Amino acid sequence: MNRSSGDIIIDAVSEKKHVQPSSFRYLLENKAPQQGYLQVTSLSSYSGYTFVQLLPYKDLFATPDRFSIIFAVYLLISVVILFLYSVSIHKYVKYPINKLVGAFQKLRDGNFGYQVNPDNLPVELSYLFDGFNTLSVRLSDLINRVYKQELYTREIEFKQLQSQINPHFLFNALTTIGYLIKTSPERAFQTLLQLTKLLRGVLSKTAEFCDLDSEIKLIESYLEIERARFEERLIVAVDVPNELGNVPVPALILQPLVENAIKHGIAESKAGGKLIISASRSSTVSGEQLVVSVIDSGSGKPLLIDRGSSGIGLTNVSDRLLSHYGRLASFKLTTLSN
């Protein structure tokens, strides 16, 4: 290149020099693109130098196949990079998050103390997994303490309620025998033997539950004592299907109901009455339930659960059902108009 007032143009084929007055020109001298060059000249207004650049025609007029190959290679590389990035996102972000969500679902389903493995995870996610494991362990310990405390409380309540039944039942039975001693000493003696048999069965019940069949047999022994008092005035009907005999029920749960029906229903009627004990199975939203009914054809006066001394038996029934079953069980007193 030479310093000049114009441009120095060098023909790639003839190598002839031409001076042009313009500051920037393009020259296509060779008509065969593969044999010549594209010359680009530029005059610097600051230094006065003319710069010349030669570009081979074969690069400018390359076939499209070459550019397609280059584009395909770049595209393939981009796809591979995106795929590897997606795999890494799934492995180090999405999969651990899904694993943590599954762990919370197990915790929600009651699998307390469930642990997840935080190995091969980023630091941030490892903190989340360690926090979940700590939360799960502490929650499990807390629930175990509360559960054991609840069991202990229920056991104390049962012992207390059971201690109320035995003296209360004994008091009413001895009252019946005292009445018979004045009217029929011989029958009073036989009744006392029945009471001894009955108390042996009552006091031997140390478990919280017994089957319905055992409870019915205990009630029949109690009714034998009451029949000695009411004679023909007391009619008893027991309707309990055999398939329900093995159903577990709280021990001594029926005796207060039968006693209440006789005392407040049949005893207040001069003609006496009929006592019906029935059991059936019913289906509800929460599952199958056992329905036990004690019906008397007595005076029909409204009945309420009294927390006083006269209502110990019925109060006990209501409290024990609540203690064992919560809202799944209910106790109802109903007076029929007829």
C-alpha cells in the first residue's frame, strides 16, 4: 500500500496499480470468482494511508452446502447443551423437590419420623432436606409423648369411672335384697346367692372391654335379682343376634341402662312393664356401628342425665363412650309419646 491522495487498487490477476480519488471502493476485476479476490480499500483521513484488504472469491461464493453443514453443527451442539442442561436441572432441582414433596405426603399420612437421604444434592437443597429430617424427628417425639399421655389419662379415667359403677350397683342391689327380707326372707336368701354370683362376675372384670355376649349374661344375672322383687310385673325380652355376640363393648356399659329403665320406668308403674334389650348393626358414613337399645314401657316421664348421685350410672355410660370413641359414639335418652 502507498500513501497517496487517492486509493491504490491492486488487481489480483494483473497486479496493475490504479489510483482512484474515492476514499472507499470495491473492485471486482476477475470474472471467474474462484480465481480472483475482492479488494476493499479505505483511505484514512487522519494519517493519509490507504488500507487494502483482499477477500478470496471462493470464500464469498461458497456453495450453500458448506453453510448448511456449519449451521447444522452449531444447531446440534446447541441441542446437546440444552439437553445436558435439562438433565442437570431434573437431577439436581426437580427430582429432589419431588422427593421432598413425597416425604411431606408420607408425613401427612401419619408416617411420623420418616427420613430422606440428602446425599449428592446442592448445598441449598441439602439444608431443606436436613430441616425436614429434624422436623420429622421432633414431630414424632412430640406425638409419642402426647399419645402416651392420652393413654395414661384415659386409663385413669376408666379406673375412676369403673370405681363409681361397683359401689353404685352394689347399693341398688342391696336395696332390693333389703326389700325382700321384709316380704320374703327365703327369696331374699336366694337373691343374695344370685347377688354373690353377680358380684363375682362384676368384680372379675378388670379389662376395659368384653364381648357383647358376656355383657348380656351379666345383665341376665342382674335381672334375676330384679325379678325376685317385681315378680310378674317385670317382663324381659332380649333380642341380640348371635353374630353380634363377639363384638367388643366397654365392660359394664349396659347395666346402668337396665337399672335406670327399671328404677325410673317400670318401678313407678303399679302394673309394672316390659323391658326390651336389643342390638343391631347399622351402616354410617364413618363405617359400621353397633346400636344397643334398652327400652321400657314405663311411666314415659322425660329423662335427663343428672350429674348428681342419682345419675352416676347414666353419666358413667356417657363419659366412657366419649372417652373410648369420641364423636364416633353417642348416647341418647328418648321418651316416646305412646
